[in-house]
Amino acid sequence: METTSDDSLRSTPKRRLSWEARHAQLLDAFRDLIRTQDLADVTLARVAAHAGVTKPVAYDHFGDLSGLFSEAYRAFESHQRDVLLRALESAPRDLDAVADLVAEAYIACWVAEGLELSAVVDALRGSKTLSALRSEAEQAYLEICREALEPWTGPLVSASLVAVVGAGDALARSVMSGSLSTAQASSTLAVVVRAVASASAVPDATRDRRT
């Protein structure tokens, strides 16, 4: 009589994801859904099902749909900062080059995730949560810009760079609508970055740092 080993009957256990990995998986599932469906049709239950987990898991991670939207926004902004930091790691020692990299990274992130981000922003529009998230993300991003630009301008105040974010958002929307190319938007934003940085420079600091 043929026997079957215990090993052949034993199913391979599924690998349990860490909290961070599961969180990222759920956010990926959410982004995947909103690429093909109206945001109004997306629920935590559907996100959970798309990720292959139970509904309580999604609620455990986000609390409610607003919490999911907030985390999706944070993830985008964190990715945007990471892209900029990686680009600046190999930046030439030149103000124009740094301005170009800041602009290119900003527009590239928007183009890559703009549709999903716009849907999330629309869902959170008017909420205190969105206002706080935007303020927090903007300050963190502009702090990176300030540190990258200061060697060529002298001391800058992050608040003076707010125009970069406003111009970047407007130019990115023009790319998304098809009225501008990515290259046109990036080059225009680089002009804004250089202009704002130069206008905010402390007199003589630029010359001293370049000599």
C-alpha cells in the first residue's frame, strides 16, 4: 500500500507580514483601486479584499476611510522627499544644477502619482486633517530645499521658498491636463527656484561661499 509522507500533506504556512509591510501593502491596494474606480466606490472593505486580508485588518491599520486617505497622502509626500534627497546626493556643486534637480524631482513625482493624489486631496478637501498634513509636508520638503540651496545663496528662511510649492503644483497640474510637457514644467519651475533662492539670498553670502 502506497503511503503519503506527512510533509506532502502539510501545507506551506503563509509568511506573516510585519506591520510596516502590511501597511504598505494596503496602501498599494488602495492606490491600485483608485486608478480604475471612482474614489466614492472605494471602501476599507474593498481595499482589504483587494489586498487579500480581512476587513478588521484594514480597520486596525487606518481606523476609518479618512485615516486611509491621510496615510495615502503622507506616503506620497514621504516618497516625494525621498526622490529629492536621492537626486541631491549626486548633485553637481552648482546652484543651477541644484535648482534643476529640485524642479525635476517635484514634477516627476506629481506626474507619477498626480491622479491618485488629486483624488485623495479632493476627498480630504475642507478638512482640518488635510490642512495639517499639507503644512507638515510642505515644511519638511522646503527644509530639504533650503539646506540644498544655502551653500550657494547664504542663509534662507524656509518660508521664503513657499512660492516653489505653489508654482510646482500649478505646473504639475498643467502637465496632467496636457497643456505643458514634463520638460517645460520642470524648466519653468527651475527658473522659479533660482529666482526665489536668489531673491532671498543674504547680501555677499553667495560670493563668500563660492570663493
